[in-house]
Amino acid sequence: MRTALLIGLASALLGGLLSLAVPTLPAMHPAVRAAGSILVTPRALVGGRFGQGGWLAILVDLRNDGPPVSGAIVANGSDGQVRRAVDLPAGARKQLALYVHPEAFIRTLKVTLVGNDGSALASGDAQVQVLESGVSQVAVIGDSASILRSQLAARAAPGLPQPLSLSPADLPERPEPLAGLATIVWAGDSGSLTEPQRRSLERWIAGGGNLVVLGGPDWQARTAAFTDILPVDGLAARDGASLTDLARFAGNAALPTGATATIASGAPRNGAIALADLPAASGGGPLLTAISHGGGRVTFLGADLASDPLRGWRGAPLLLGRLVPDNRLALQFTGGAPVDLEFGAMLGQALSNIPALEVPPAELLVLVIVGYILLIGPISYIVLRRRDRRDLAWVTAPLLVLIFSAGTYGIGWTLKGSQVIVNEVDIIRVAAGGDAASVQSYAGVFSPSRSSYDLTVRADALLSAVNSNNNFTGAGGPLQQTAGTYVIEQGNPAHLRGLAVSVFGLQAIRSDAVVPYQPDLEIDWRLEGDAVTGTIHNGSQHAVDDVAVIGQGVGVMVGTLQPGARRDFRLVSANLNGSPVSEQIYGSNGNQQDTPEQRTFAMRRQVLDALTGFGGKFPVGMLGGAPVTAGGSGGPMVVGWRADAAPVAIDVDGLAPQHYRQSLEVISGRPRIASGAISLSPASLPVDIVSTAGDASTQQGPGGVFMSKGEAVFRISLPLEAARMQPTELTVLASQDPGAVFASFGNPGGFPPGFRVAILRLATGEWDDLGDPSLSGSLTVTNAAGAIDDGGQILVRVTANGPANGGAQVFVGAQVRGEMP
């Protein structure tokens, strides 16, 4: 009986559930049909590669063979959800770009099309992979036979990552996803590039990228998109051209007998340098040229290294090693791929110096503490005793604690204010003479209460929150680590929704955008001896504050420039006392933060510390040196401040917060080299490891070789701008400490007995012993001109004969002095 009853109840319950479910089935059909008729095909650009902490570009193809659909494409990144709105009419075919900060080590990223109700309609996966950090990343475009990639791989000792093989379609229409690449070698058809792609490449170069364009028989297709930035103008083909001067520049590597080629040549532009020329019999003109573009460089080789007679030429890797130098040693000091995270964290800390937030005076704190002690102690006791109610102490004590807590909270509320505050700093990176700028806007949102805010940038910007250290507390309150629960809506305008800020807390966010921009400052600078000298002109209609010139570890204050004002400067290359750049510019008195002016001053110092320290990828030498990553600067930079000005503003939706804005214009470039004396520091000379033999390993650390019994050959190269200098003095540096070689930290040397250093003599082709680096790591070379070839390369060999302590790490560099014609 009980069993039958239970069965009956179960049947009734099941029937009821079915009756409820059946009416909902027709509502599910459209969603099912929509999902089955929509195709989402994501493809990660730049070969699916991204720098750690950097942006990944995804191109999403959408096809709708069903009824109209409205919604958004969505992907989850390391710091929140990214989405872009889309409408898909019936039969639509659309292509949208999505930009994501992926998790560092993921291999698959899912992109989903969601409807306006949040339901998932269709999805697809993109294959992605983080770029290797600590080394230069090189990409080759148009190398179907892998000849160029083989030549690039052979340009230095093992340890460099394999060059990426890309097509023009792999390039994004924004420069941010290219920041993980140091060099692009172009041997493909550039005519298919869109205008946004071309401008993206230009911004990448201006930010420190190195573009090498190869000519040859297909020179017209390869150069079509780059006519405005190539170092030569009026290109024309030359058939049967001699390549002898190219062989000279590559270290006199022998060419095949009678080797000639079809090349492209033209007239060098103003500021270009000719590195190899055609003989008069071939019509004359440049064969290999280079020109600076902001912090980067564009190099044009009129020949094609992947075509006969150069495809099997043993000098091709040597030449590419000159144009695409290894920079593993430089990356130890200027940072690798994750530097954007460090830079953002340092900027987040700087934003806590909010001018409106007063630090409680010491006198007030003492008064509150003393008053609390007196009132809770003797005063309360005396009052209760006089009233003969000491038994009420257990009531008055908690009451007084509550009163003082409320009073203290009121004091804090008065000092910190009851209004939302936005403290914004814009880093405007622009090339000298440029017409566009990459703007990194950092905004700290201070809240007097626990709240969630929506923010808007009225530009096609990429938004993200800034991760900061949990244990840091500034004047504005604690900086919170981002939970990644907010939503980013990409487009123009861009939105960040759901930014949570705690009570009296500050959360920093970042915006990346490219905007039309004319720099306020105009620079005429040159390298003279061991210093950069020049003139800065304020060509704007407003004053520019705290103008300064910054090099590697050095800086000099120029001062405030009024409209139309000019001022000369001289920046020496040596930092003898090791003080931070911000201290050299602003002085040592900068720790006070009692007034709004002092807090603004402190914030500016912190921003300069971020720009010139590890997190800011400080400049490499006075002439740039090896390319690091495109996000940094390839040489010295000029900076200047403006208050209450921002080309890209970050607004809080629905509120009119108290808004503080500071913008820092950062102009990067490479000073020209004046005729006369010149001095090049190790930081300006790229170093490659050419070969190793015996017990010598390059696996112990970037840029050096661990040796116990064997040898290593290093190639030290003059900057391309100084390739034609006439050397008069040459000093080879060897040390176990890369800082002693690269950045002049400490003294070179320090080797155990058993090591020898030698240099290759060009006249004889033999190694000339320089001495024992255990005695001194600074080795003077006699007849410097006989040790530097016509291409500006120096070969140094270090040998080890089984030192007793088991071996040592070896780093080498050089200092060169000479005359520029």
C-alpha cells in the first residue's frame, strides 16, 4: 500500500514537472536555432604570441545564417572580462577585433558570442602562447622558404628564440600587441596593409621598434606601404649591381665569384646614414641605409638576402647580426617582457599622492592621543568619584571609546573629504616631429565609502586595472589588488564597469590609446664627446614645467619653458654617485608631503623613477644601443610636465568628482652625432655571443658564458650611427659582473687565474692576446683601428684553462673613442 502510494506521488510529481517544462520548449528553439546558425571563428594575431603582461589581439570572424542577433563578443583575461558589442542581421558576415590581457601560460583562449540576455550563442577557441622573456623577439614577414629565419638563427650563439613567421594579415591595427617584438624583418608584400595597420607599425617603431625592409627584385611590393618612413627616397631598380661594399660591412665575408644582383636604390633622406654603397660602375647610391624614427629605427637593404647570390652567403648571418643584434645582456638591466606590470604598479603608487588629501598634522595626533588618555583615565575617574558613581565606570568607559572613535572618524572624514577624487597622470609618448602619440593614462579613483564605479574614456582606448602591492599605503589610502570582477567594454567610447573601491581606498586603472598629437617641445640634440648637448624649444602656446633630459642613469633639469622659449642643455653620460635620476633632476629634498604642492612634487618624482628604473625600461646608452622591446625607448628622452591637461581623460559615469590631471610629454629619439671627437660607452655597444667551444655554456644566464675549460667569441658592434667613426682608443672590459661591464657598476675583472682575453687583428686575421683579466678587467688595445672592421665590429675571444675554483661567468664589453668625419 505504501509502495503504491509513493509510486503514485512520484508519477504525479513527474507529470507536473513535465507539464511545466513543455511550455518552455518553444522558447528554447530560437536560441538553439541561433546557436546552430552562428559561427564564431577567432584568430590570434602576431602568430598568437603576446608579451607577458601585454595585450593580445584577436580577430573574430562572425557569420549569422539565422535570424537577427544582438549581443557582444566576450573573452576573459587576467584582469577581467573584455567585450565588444555587435549586431548581426540575418545573413551578416562581420569581423571584429578584441584585445585581451591573457593569463601568462594559457594555450587556448575562448571567445563567446553572448546575447543581450547574457546567454551564450556560439563560441570558438584561439591558440595563443606567451613570448619568451629576457631575449629579443624577432618576427619575419614573407619568408615562405624559411631562409631568412635560418640566417637570423645563425647570427649568434644558441639561446635565442626562433624567429616568428608572420604574414601581413597577422599585424594588428593597434601598436600595443606588437610591444613584445623588438625587430620585424620585412620581405613580403606590404601593399595589402590597411592604413590602420601601417600607422600601427609606425607607432611601434617610434616607441623603440626596429624595422628592417629587404628589397631585391620584389622591392616595389615590399616597400609600397613604407615610402614615408624609409631612409631613401625615389627608389629605382638596378640590375647587375655589385655587392662588394655590402660584404665589407659584413666583416669582409667573401661573396660568390662575380656575384651581382637586382637591387633597389635611391637618394638618402635627411638624417639617414649610408652603411654600404654601390660602386660607380653600378650607378652609385646607397645599398644599405638606416634612419632613426623616434626611439626606433628603419633600415633598408636594397638586396634580398633570400635570393641568389645571397641566400647561401656565409656573410648573411653576420650582416643580420649587425642589423638585428642580440640584446640579452641589455635586457638584464632594461627589463624583459613583464616590465609593464612593474611600471604600472609604480605608477599606481604615485597616484596615491593626491593633492587634496591632507596628512594629519603631528600636533593633532598628539592632541587626540593625549586627550583620549586623560579623558578615559583621570578625568573620568575624578568626575565619577565626585558624583560617587564609580560603579558606572563600566558604562562610561565603552561610551567614551565610542565617542572618541566617532570623533577620530570625523577628523579623518574632514581631512580626506566626502567627495570622489580622480588623480590622473598621462604619459604621452611621442617621437620628435611626430603627429601622433601613444597615451598611457593612469587614474587613481579615491572613494570615501565602499562603492563600485563605472568609468568612461571618450576614445578607442584599451582599459585595464592596475595591480599594486597590497602592503602599500599612500596618502590616499590603501591601493587594492584587482579582483578582476569588472567588465571592459571596448570601442569608442570605452567603458570599465564595476570598479570596486573600499572605504577611503584608491584603485588605479590604466588606459592605452593612440591619438593625433603635436609635441609641445622641439629638440635639436647631438652627441659631442661623451655628452648629449642641444637646445629645447617650447613651440606651444602654454608653459611646460620641469623640462628635463634623461639618459641611462643620468638626468639634468632644464626648467620651466614659457611659450616660445629656448634653452640649451648638456647631459653627461656618467653617473658618478649612483643617485636616482629623479634626485639628479629634483634634488634630494623631496620627502615632505604636507602640502598639495609637496604631494604633486613627490608624485612627479615617483613617475620619473618609474620611467627611468627597471619598470620604465630606461634608455640604453646615449645612442640607444640594441633594441629591447618596442614599449621602451631606444635612446635618451626629453620630458616636460603640464598641469590640468590630458589628451585622454578618464571620467566617472554619473558623477562630477574632484579631478586632478598631470600630463608628462616624453619625446624619444636618437641624437645625431656631431663631427669631431666622440666617446661610446659599453651601454651603446650591442654584444653578441658568436661561438663557444669546449666547456663553455650560454645557459647560465643571458648575455654571458660560463666557462671552466674552453673558449667563447664575442662580437661587439658600434651603433649604426657611428659605424663610420675613425677609432683612436679602444678598451675591452671583461668581468663576472655584468653591471661592471654594461652599466659601470663596480670594477671589471675579478676572475680566477687561468683566463685570457684576446682580440682579432684585421690585418693578420690572428688573435692578439690582451692579458689576464684576473689582474685587470680593463684591457687597453693598441692600434684601435686595426681591431674594428669597416662595419664597426670587434671580435673578442675569452679562453679558460681549467681554473681551480671550477669556472666563472664571463661578460665582455668595450669603450671606444674616436673621430666622426
